[in-house]
Amino acid sequence: MDEIFKQYGSTIIAVLAIIAVIGIITLVIGNDNTSVVYQAFSNLIKDFYDNANAAAGITPAS
């Protein structure tokens, strides 16, 4: 076991670090429409669409 950690210790640490980063990104970004980042982009696109229509004088049909 000690020999394995001597040879592959840095590789194991790198893999665990990459997995941790992926996990943190998944928690922050999320994977459905309830995530903070999804809501921010959704609001940004909706506001842009509304402002573009208002500037062009177009009233969107409801």
C-alpha cells in the first residue's frame, strides 16, 4: 500500500482535486431550473427581450 502511494500519490491527489472541483461547480451552477445561475441567465435573457421589444416599439402578445 505504501508503494502504491509513493508511485501514484500525486496522481490520486490530482484526480480527487478534479472531482472536487466538478462537484463544487455542479453545486453552484446546478442542473435544473432552480439553480442560481440558471435563474440569473433566464432573467437576463427575459429582460433583454423585453427591453429590445420596448425599444423597437413592439408589444408582445400575451
